[in-house]
Amino acid sequence: MTIKTIAVVIFIAILASLGSALFHLVKHGDEEHSRKTAKALTFRIGLSLILFILLFVAFATGLFQPSGIGARIQQAHELNSNQPVANP
């Protein structure tokens, strides 16, 4: 459960960074606001990479299991392929 909590916190930080960049972009002024926008967007990209790597490692180690519709379809295929075929 901690992996999901960490992922949600990082995702909220990504949204906050994106909002900060939008604020500095709209507040069109001098060169300082342009630098702050670029810094916020760079920070967002870094957080996105960290989140991607965290989710990839958690999935690879088995700490995080997908539970959406794709996982259910894959489980159904695995169950169907494990059943023996009847010979007529």
C-alpha cells in the first residue's frame, strides 16, 4: 500500500509543479518569470521520470499488481489456456 501512496504523492507534486509553471507563464513579465516557468517544467519532467521508474521497479519486483480491466482479461486468458482440451 505504501507504493500507491508514494505514487499518489508524486502525482500530486507533478500537478502542483504544472500549476506553478502555468502561473508563471500567464504572469507574463520579465525574464525571471520565464526562468521560473522553465524550472517548474524541468522539475515536473524529473518527477514524471521518478514516478515512471518507481512504478516499473514496483511492478517488476511484484510490489505493485495491476488490477484494472487489462489484468482481468489476462487472467481469463491464462485460465482458459490452462484448461485441458477434450479429445473427441
